[in-house]
Amino acid sequence: MRSTRLPGLKRLPRLCAEAARTLGFLLAGLGLAPVLGACTRLPADDARGGPAAAAASFGFAALSSHGIPLGSAVAVAPGRLLTNAHVLPEGMVHLQAQRGDAAMTVPAVVVARSAALDLAVLRVPPGVFEPVPLDSAAPDPGQRIWAIGAPSAGPALARGRVEQPNTALAGRGPGFTARIGALMGYSGGPALDENGRLRGLVTALVSGGLTPALTALTGMDPGGFSPSRERREVFVLSIGAALHESNRIAPPE
């Protein structure tokens, strides 16, 4: 008997994500978007007093469209944010960026997407976000790392340690991995060292299993309720590679 295969099974997480976004925009049209976005947690309070405090308050952006949370971003220059391309629906140009201390929400424009890395460049009004200091050197094994994001459930700050300091993930780019409790709302947000310097963008779970699909269907990462999230291996896109590519696809003015 000839075996049969379920078509497109590998595309399930992406299809679920698109379905969830579509549902979100439909709800937005019904005036229910504030319900979906109300639970999004911002990192300024969680990071207070630690090395991520300044970036979490003034350099971090929570991205949304019509009140629907999309992911995170970080300021690397005046009026310029970087994020992961995968958090932005195909064809999206206009969205909103809320600062990590919730003091301001401003319009953002997608100016470029990379075909080589999981990267997008956003333009925002100058003077709202403060660029985060950078360190493009590869981190050391075991080095402490802080990640900040805007999850629908769970903490907005995660701590961990570098696992593989020099690696690459297919379709994402070069970077490093860390054992850290980053959740799905952290995608596109900053990974920082003990001096508060930006080392990369939180990009993907190295082995996510069904988590991406479950998150897309429910709007919440189930890991936000589990202590095992601290053992997640997370891929971080190198800030050096991200900056080089961003300057190539969208030269600074």
C-alpha cells in the first residue's frame, strides 16, 4: 500500500501564525483589539535595578498593529529600530511601537526586510527611543545574558547564560545560543550582557516543538506558566551581523 503524507506539515507553525494574525485583525475590526493587547507585559518594571534597566525603559519597543501584539524591537540609532522579519506579516508597512516604560506609543514604518537574515528595519520619530550601547564581539561560553520582550503572559525579563558562542541557524543568520527563559513575545527584542550592551536580537527557539503553533493559536506562549522555560535553548541573531545587513539594505540617512 502506498504511504500518504500530510501536505505542508512543516509549514504548520507559519500557517497557524498567519491564521492567528488574521483572526486578530478581524477582532480588531469588531473593536475587540484592546482585549487581545491588554495582557501584553512591558519590561521596564521587571528590569528595574539591573543591567537591562535602561534598555528596557528607553531602548525597547513593543510592536503592534491595530492593538494586536506582534513582537519586540530595539533602538540602534536615533529614529531606527531593528526587529526580526518574522514578527511582521507579509506586506505590512505601517505599525505602532510602544516604549518599554509605556510612556509613548508612536507610528513605525517598515523601511526594509532582509532576504538573507531574519531582520527588518523600522523608522520611528526621532527623540522617542534611546539607542542601546552595542558590543558586536562574540560572547564567551557561560557568559550571563539578559533578554527583554513583551509576552502576552509571563515575565518580560529573562536571565540566562550563553551556550554556543558562535553558531548559525538556517534561515535566521549567524549568532549564538543561550539557555534562557525567553518567550514568544521576545522575538526581535534585545539580548544584553552584564554591562547592558546589546549583543543581539532574540530570534528563535532552537527546538520549539509545538510551542510556536500553540502560541499562534492561543495568543500566549504556554512556557510562560512553566518553570522549564529556563532550560530553553534560544538562538540570538548577532548584533554585528544585524547592523551590517541593516546598513546594507537601508543605508542610514
